[in-house]
Amino acid sequence: MAAREDYGIDTLKAMGDLLFMVKVQSMKHTADPDAEGVWEFKGQRLVRCLPDDPDTVDFPSVFTALKAVGYDGAVTAMDAICTFMDNDEYMRYYYKTLAPLC
């Protein structure tokens, strides 16, 4: 998503047996170079957001694709320190949002 590359079922199928671990994070693009917590990747600026933000990764599609390729391993939310809410609250929000998709 950060590199604007596909992260759907075709990508997961292409990984085949190499898919053994999944880490996710919710980032969205921003044009503001001075945004709080901005992260630059391949010339693009990103900021953290909630996992159900409409401008982040389409997590329902990701989990549907993971199920379709038979992935049954762990999924780790890998976000660093959150700048807009308490970190514990942020991770609980992640769990509440993503757990029903498993």
C-alpha cells in the first residue's frame, strides 16, 4: 500500500509457500510535508491513521485474500508510537477492528 503496489489475492497467491507471516499497519497518504508523524517512503508522504480509515489499506479485502490462499497464521499490527491517541487504546482499537475479519 505504501508503495502503491497491489496487496490483494493475486499478490498473495504469487507468494505461494513463502507466505508465513503477516504484519499490518494503517497509514494513509498526505501531501503535507509538515504533518505530525509524517513518514516518507519512495517519495510519498504517509501518516498513521486508524485501521478503519477509508484512506488506508482495505483490511477486509486483505483478510479475505489471506483466507482464500489458506493462510492461518498470526497477523501482527506493527505500528510505532501513535501521535493522536494513547498507544494502548490504539492497539485495542486495532484488535476491535481487525479481529472480526479473522
